[in-house]
Amino acid sequence: MANPSLLILPGDGIGPEVMAEVKRVIGWLGEKRGLAFDVSEDAVGGAAYEKYGVPLDDSTMAKAQAVDAVLLGAVGGPKYDTLDFALKPERGLLRLRKEMDLYANLRPAQCFDALADFSSLKRDVVAGLDILIVRELTSGVYFGEPRGIFTEGGERVGINTQRYTESQIERVARSAFELARKRAKKVTSVEKANVMESGILWREVVTRIRDAEYPDIELGHMYADNCAMQLVRAPKQFDVILTDNLFGDILSDCAAMLTGSLGMLPSASLGAPMANGRPKAMYEPVHGSAPDIAGQGKANPIATILSFAMALRYSYDLGDEATRIETAIEKVLADGVRTADLMGPEGGTPVTTSGMGDAILAA
Ligand code: ATP
Ligand code: MG
């Protein structure tokens, strides 16, 4: 059987710096665990503009469609601010998401014990927290027609339409149930069926998919406003939260702040199952290209390493290896190793990007 394939797109700013540490982890897996990956690398964003004259070349797009998973660093930077809209680095990222049809966006919120005091909430509310938000990414109010600013009866009216078809709900629901099977087997589906027809359909379809295909998964329903409150009050009650594009946007940012620094947060975007049964997938840190610290060896590589761990779990069926990496990160943090973004009021000397990589590999 061919080795699992990975396309690495380091991108701009701190992207290449944090990606260098992931490459060391991949090297380690090959050397110590006998796990070989077919790794290829290409440019995206500003780096692609410089190499190809466009933020994502067709040849790169074709590679992304062919591999088991894509791992992306970050795109953008002040250098590219004056480019035409179509050439902006962000367009490269959007093209990948759109053409790969990545409809399920996964944002885990996991609280490492050593960083529990970074949370805006009390330590005991968040210590040990491990939840996963699955946000529908390609439909809903961000795309529904009609949309626009129109004139009606002598004044302007701004219109957006929340629109979900049954098949759009079905496919993201299946993603959430599949993910829950590898976790605590509990899904909370979030909408506002009390005031929105799309919410009524959402609830009905999610329930039908669970009953027919995932009877082993516990399913609960919650209104979005209550979910926001519960995330802040008692977030550990959740395992997987399944929700639409707009509610997911808001709730995932809320959940992110339960756990602390931007430099710690991974994400995945999944599409339809491929021939091997695993979803089309792209993994990336939640943070951006951080031009203010680029080139200084200050960037925290953990978000990108955790994104690769998600790839191990969801694209390569190597959940044990993902756990190995997460456990190493937990240990390093418990030992007090910190990049500059994780320095608390107690002070100390931060490690560099590669210093953090050293510590994780040693652990
Ligand atoms: P984008 O629009 O691309 O999402 P952004 O404006 O949200 O970018 P980021 O690039 O994510 O901004 O950076 C926000 C702040 O967080 C910056 O001060 C940056 O230095 C810091 N930051 C982001 N990622 C990291 C990281 N991996 N390690 C340390 N600091 C980071
Ligand atoms: Mg941002």
C-alpha cells in the first residue's frame, strides 16, 4: 500500500517557521515509529504570488485534490496589502476551501492543565476541558439567496437568507457523528428551532440521521443562546457541538477563549469521504501569519503541531500517534516550557520556536 500523502503549504509570515517544527515531528514519526508519509510541499498566499503570480496555482490546487490531507501554515501580510482583490493571499485559502468543498469546520477547545489559569474562567470550570465544535462552513446565512441591499418603499433594506437543504444538513451531521464515535460519543446539536424554520428542519434531519445510522451516539438538542450561556457556565458538559455556519462562527470563538492563547488552537476543515473512506481534509492553525513577530523565532508552533495531530487522527487513522503528540505537549507545558505568547505574570525566560520543537520531540 502507498504511504499516506500530505501536502504542506507553509504560506507566509510565521507559517514557514511553525511548519518547520511540524516537519521535525514528521521526521521523528518516520525514525522512531516507522511511519512514512509521502510529503510534498508547495506555495500558497503571498508566497504563491511570488512564485506563480497568483495566490494559488492550478497545479497546487490539483495536488491538494489528490492528497490524503493538506496542512497549511498561514497566509497574508502587510507586504501584500496593495495587491488587487483577486491576487490577495486570502483568496488562495478561500479557493482551497471552496474547491475542496470543505463543509465541516472543526475547532477543538482543549484546555491543557498547565494553562488553565490563562482562561477567562475559573480553573475548575475549564481544567481538563476537551470539546469539539463542528461548524457547517459552506452554506447558511453567509451564502443564502436572496441577499443584498435593496430599495423597498422608499428606503433601503439589507437582506440575508438563512437557507439549508436536507442534504447540506445530512452531510455535516454525518461528519459530527463520525467524529463523536472517536470521542465520548455525545453530540449536542445547536439551532434556534423555536424561532427559525431552518432550525426546525435542522433538528428533524439530525435526529433522523442519528436514529438511522448512529444509534450508538447520544444526541441532545440545544438553542444557540442557551449553548452560549452553557459554554461559559459549564463547558465540560459538551463533547461534540454540531451547529450551522453563523452560530458556529460565534460559538467557536467563544469556546476558543475558554482555553487561552491563539498560539495553541488547531483546526480542521473536512469535506466528502474520498475513495479510502476518509474525508477530504485541510488542517491549519486558527491564528494568522502574525507579521509582527515573523522572522524572529518567537512564534508558538503548538497550534500547527496540534493541527497535524488532528490530521493523524482524522485523515490517517493514527489516533494513538495523535495522542502521543498531545501528551508530549501537555508534559512540556507542565514542565514550564513557554514560548513568549504563553508567558504569565510569573515571568521567566521564553523558548524560541525551535526550542519548543526540541522540547516536544524530547518529550
Ligand atoms: P488573520 O487575519 O490572518 O487571522 P489576525 O489579524 O487575526 O490574522 P494573527 O496573525 O493571528 O492576526 O495574530 C494576532 C496576534 O496574535 C499577533 O499579535 C500575533 O503576534 C499573535 N500570534 C498569532 N499567532 C501566534 C503564534 N503562533 N505564536 C505567538 N503569537 C501569535
Ligand atoms: Mg484572525
